[in-house]
Amino acid sequence: MSEGEKETSTFMDLYVNGEVLTDDIDDFVDEWHENAKGTEIFDFLGMTAAEYALWVREPDILPHIARARRGNIDLEKVVRLAIDEVPIAARSADHAKVKRLVKWLEQQGKKY
């Protein structure tokens, strides 16, 4: 990808293609604060409003958003699968995160 293409690509475009790391989103947010007048931050990052709202609540969700996009799968389904894949012992150790994700699923109208 050329520099010009990189400059016009959103964070999510680059992230899904493996061209930036999770932590690089901070640079994009800074860029939005400095230069993106009139553009919603979720649009600037290349997210939907729902993806952005979930990311704000749970920053570790980015790999799951990318997985949903790569597989053309609903994000809710990817989150549900991720919860199911976490062993019971790990769920108890990370209970707060699982609880937040389940709450988000319920807010999307998906009972888990």
C-alpha cells in the first residue's frame, strides 16, 4: 500500500489487513482530535457506531471486530463465540469482562 493509500485508509481497514497494531488506534484518535472536524470519530476510525460503543467499553474487543469483518459474521455472534471459547476457570478470573460483554449482547437485543 502506498503512503497516499495509507493516509486515506481508516484504522479498521489497516487493522483488519494486519498493517497496524491494536495500540496504534491511539494515534488515529489523536489525529481525529487534531484534524477531523465534522467527522464522527467512529466514522474516522472506520467503525460502526455499535462497534465504537463496544470498543469504548471494552478496548480488548478489536480482534473480535476484525474477526467478524474478515469472516463476514455478525459481531454479536463473534462475541458469543468468544465467550463460549473461554474456559470456565478463565471466565471466573475475568468475570467482569465477560459480564460486560454479555450485558452488551443483551443491549443488542440478543439474550445470552
